[in-house]
Amino acid sequence: MGNPVSYPLTGQLDPDRWEFWIGGTWQAPLEGSGDAHAVVTDPATGRAIGRVPQATEADVDAAVAAARAAFPAWAASGVSTRQALLAAVATGIREREAEFAAVITAEMGAPRDNALEAQTRLAAEVFDSYLTVLADFQWQERIASSQVVREPVGVVAAITPWNYPLYLIAAKVAAALAAGCTVVLKPSCEAPLSAFLLATVFERACAETGAPAGVFNLITGAGSVAGAALAGHPGVDAVSFTGSTGAGRAVARTAAETVKRVGLELGGKSARVILTDEPDGSTVKDLDRAIATALADAFYNSGQTCTACTRVLLPEAVYERAVALAAEEAGRWPLGDPAGPGDHLGPIATAAQYDSVLAHIAQGTAEGARLVTGGEAPADRRPEGLASGHWVLPTVFADVTPDMTIAQEEIFGPVVCLLPYRDEEEAARIANDSIYGLAGAVWCADPLRAEHFARRIRAGLITVNDGTFNVLAPTGGYKQSGIGRELGAHGLAEYLETKTIQW
């Protein structure tokens, strides 16, 4: 089975995985000797830390068959039965939260506090949130002589990326299970180990609650093989994908062959608009706090957040002051060992993404943007003992114009673009000048003005000032940022069919 990995992860998880979780049991790959595997690499060190098997179409068939076998009983289950399983999974995640966080830090480089709070505890919160959603959800309604009922769509294929490996799984799996669907999960091969840990949580939760074997299944493999097989499988009724817009287009094309339901959460190039304050229209109250908030959002998770507002639009009257503040604020974000606590930047999660971020930074400079600070981390700025990792300094570009590549393409790294605007009409035009529409933000001392401007941004999630994330409210994109919504009752509805019974 090849050379051993560099070091074991903490807790009970074996980082050498050679089996899938299918139909309530651990099963070896059906074809070949099992030697085919994907290596999981620690982005802070470049060392191999784990391996996972690569599914073939035969393995996909087995996982889908297990999900289909479990579907009738799970679809017929009552709300209390589904709530029991979701609660047990949430409890299982919380009981092992330190282990989940350590695994996530190791496999994709999220700093420890990030991995614990936004990656692990938020995932448990999502599972818990569907207890509330199920308690209030209306499964049927009467419309004159018709009875309208909502039923689970069937078997769901959930395909997830590496940037928030556990949370994004939770957003799909919790909603699908709450709806009465069964699931086949295929996580990213770059960060799959937390999904295997989740499978052990499901193993215990299903045993404790009596949920049917096959309600949750896990396979790993290349998107071009396992992902494509799931998206096109005639036994899959719906596919939910989070990832790049290009990959999402491919999933949608493949799924169209069997006319299945498709949910997509894709790329973003979100704008944060900082508005001037009345009455003189030339000042911004708390500009330093506005800039600090903007950079904290853009640099969090090393900029590897789909909803990050990496275009910051600033009124001309305060532009140069804002640039200086941004340079100063970026200097407060050190690079650090992701295993340690505190606010710091971890590494870029994959080698390919690291190369892409550096290429975008070079492109920005070549097209005339002013590199205020940042770029590839020199040796003396890299954390001690981690020089071989994928390190990029917190980066700020000024004098960015809307037509530049760095203003149009998702960089997915700790890179902020500062753009000036003359008036609110121009600000709205620049904010909406994108093929994407996943998120946005507005900063203004007047909440009514902020809300009015927020309504002008064509995006699915808008944050006003210090607005907080709400797992009961829907997220999703306009334009090429996606199709459908996740979280809350709207996320549940994505996995339901609507039937009318005439009387």
C-alpha cells in the first residue's frame, strides 16, 4: 500500500483510509487491488499526511444502490426520527470538535481558531438548525380543491470542495436528511479526512437512532471520474455541488443528461461598498473600522471563502486615506503556524491554488494596479520551520479599475482590490459589473441608506456593517454564482418535490 505518511493525525482517525462508508459498513474499493489512492498534503509543510481511495464507477454504483435501498424507509420517517439523527450528528461533532479542528487544520491549513469555530462548531450548528426548521416546516397546504404536499426528492449526490470541508458538507447533508432524502457524499480529495471522521460520527449516530443503513454514504475520488459518475447517475435524483464556476458548468451539463435537479454554489467576486456619510458627503465615520472589517473579511481563511468581499469600493474623497489604512491594517496580519491559536494567516490550501494566487498578483501588477503591500512571502516572513508551505502575504492592490483581471476573476487568496468611485450610481454600477453575484457588503452610518443600497446589489447575501451570519437564513448566488439556496427552510426546499392531489 505504499510508503507510510509523514505523521499520524491526532485522535482516533487513521489518516490512511482504504475503505468507503457504504450502506452502513466500511467497504474496500470494488475494482483493483486498492492501491489507487489520492495523497492528502499538509499545505503548511508540503508533507503527505494521509491517503484516501479513488472510487471507480463501480464504487459509485454501490454507493447509489445503498442510498436507494435506504430511501423508502427514510422518506417515510417522521419529523422526530429525522430530528433524532440530526441531533445525534451535531452532538457527535461537538464531542470530537478538537479532533475535527486538528484534522481540518492539517488537511487544508485553516488556523486552529478558524478550524474550531467556523469550520467545526458552525457545522454542528447547521445540523442543529434543522431541528428548528423541521419543527416549523409546513409539509402540506390546501388550495381550494387541491391538496399540495411536499415529498423528498430521492437520492442526493453531494459534491463538496476543500476550503470549508466540514461546514459545506453539513450545509448539504443536514438539509437533505431533514427533507427525507438519502445521501452519497464525495468530498474534495485535497481535504477529505474530516469527511471520514464525520462518517464515524454517522456510524454511531445511525446505530443510536435506528436510522437505516445507507442513509449516509461516503466515497472519495477524482471529480472527473467519481464526481462525473455521480452527476450523471440515473439512480441519483439531485446533485448539489459547491466549487468553481467552471466545474459547476461541467456538473450541470452531465446532470442534464438524466434531467435531474441541480443545486450549484459557485464562484464569487463580491464587492464591499463603503458609503460616505451625510450631510457633507465627503467623510466616512469610523473609516478605520470599516477598513479593518473589510480586510478581516477578505483575509479570513487566507482569502479562501466564496463569499469574501475582495473588491472594496471607496469614495474618492477618502480614497488615499483608505489605501494608507489598508496598508497599515494588512501589516497587522502575520503569517503563522495554523496549529497555533490567534488571528493570523495560514497557508494556501493546495499547490495549484498557490500558483493561481501568485499568477493573479503578477497579472495585477502587469495591468497597472498598484501593489501597496503583500505578494509571495519571502523566506524571512514565513513561519519558523514551515518554509516549504504555500505562503502568501496579506496583499492589497490600489488603483484597480473594473476591467482589470484582478477585479473580474476570483483569486481565492488573501488579495484585496481597492477601487475608487465618484458617486453612488457609479458605485452600484461597479459593484454589479461582474459575472458573479454570490455576496456583497455595505458600510454606512445610516442603516436605511445602507439597506437601500444593499437592495441595488445583485447578489444573494449582503452584509450591512457588522451584520452576523445566520444559519437559518438562505445563502446562494445570482448570475454565474449558482443555482438554488442552502441553509434554513429554503435549503430544505431544494430537496423536496411538490405534488398536487386534486379532489
